[in-house]
Amino acid sequence: MRRILLVEDDPSLGFVIKDNLSMKGYDVTLCRDGEEADRLFAPTAFHLCIFDVMLPRKDGFTLARSVRARDQSIPILFLTAKSMTEDKLEGFRIGADDYITKPFSLEELLCRIEVFLKRDRVSEPIGSTLFRLGSYEFDFSKLLLRFGTSEKSLTQKEADVLRLLYQNRERVLKREEILKQIWGNDDYFMGRSMDVFISKLRKYLRDDECVQIVNYHGVGFKLELRTEQ
């Protein structure tokens, strides 16, 4: 059974969400504030987190930072009454995987959850999980990017994007292809989220100038692995 950590300070909304998710077969732990959720969170205890942004005692952004420090791969979905682009981008920079703006339908929430949980995070992906990117070694199964003696832990979504770019390195990968395969849809805010993830990956790969994620404006991205001259 998939376990979800739900943090929502509105008692009525929290009850409705938990009740509906429970009826769909999810094991839901409901917390009323960020501090309680922070105490309960453990990397092996949950498969997905749903955080309201405006929470008492510890807000959703602060809670997400704390969770990301302990678990890079667990999906984090924000519930928010805010519609400002910068607020959403801040969440993505922290490591959020998705946003739903209130009011939302429970059907939409369930669809978003299913997108994140349809992949079994415990099972090994098909094919090789170890890739060579110039001077980097990319270990998909362990969510690690190695450069010499240094290691960078990736989030699951960062690893998913990098692997997809690598697997399609012979061509320009269209934006909508990446969005549909990794995010499940290609709406505006998912596109902005993808741009944040691409920027992070470029930063991680900046120590080898022969490895570049090239932006083909209005079309998509291509992972270029060049040989030193």
C-alpha cells in the first residue's frame, strides 16, 4: 500500500482529502502543522508528500527543505491558494515536483498522485542504470552524479530528466515530449518547472565543458557530449 504524508491545516479540507485518498487505497497520515509533519517524516515511511504552503508553526516551503535534506527522491506536491508565478517557481527551486492551486477537484489531485506513484521507486529500471557523460558518471539507480571524487545526490525527477536526455542524446528532445513523459502533462506551469530542473542539471554538469544541455529555443533540449579537441 502506498503511504502519503498529507499536511493541511484546514480541518474540513484535510478530512475530505484523506477520506477520498483512503477510499482509493492509499494509507494517509494527516498532520495539521509543519512541525508535526517534520517530526513524523522518515525517508522510508512515505511514498509521496502533499504539503499546503501556508501552514502554522512551519510553512510548507520550510518543511519541504527539511524533507529534501533527508530524502532527495520522494515526490512533493504543494497545495496552495497562491497563484503567483514566483511562488510556484520558489517551490520548484526547493525541490517540489508539482503544484495544485486551490480550489481544485479531487479527480485532478488523484490524477497527479497517480502520475508520481505509477513508477515503482523500489524496482530497478529496465536496462543499464550507469551512464558515462564526459567526465561524469551518472548512476540512475542510486540517484548519484559523480565527478572525480565528488558526488552529487539527485532528486528522482532530476535523474529522470537527465536519463531521458541521455537516452535521446542523438536528437533534439521536444519540450512536450519531456513534459508528458516526466510530468504527465505539458501545461504552462509544468513547463516552467521543467526549465528550473534543466537549469539545475546544467549547474551540476558545469565542471565539464564538453557536456552541455543545449536549448533549442521554442523546440526543446539536446544533451551534447563533445570530445575534447
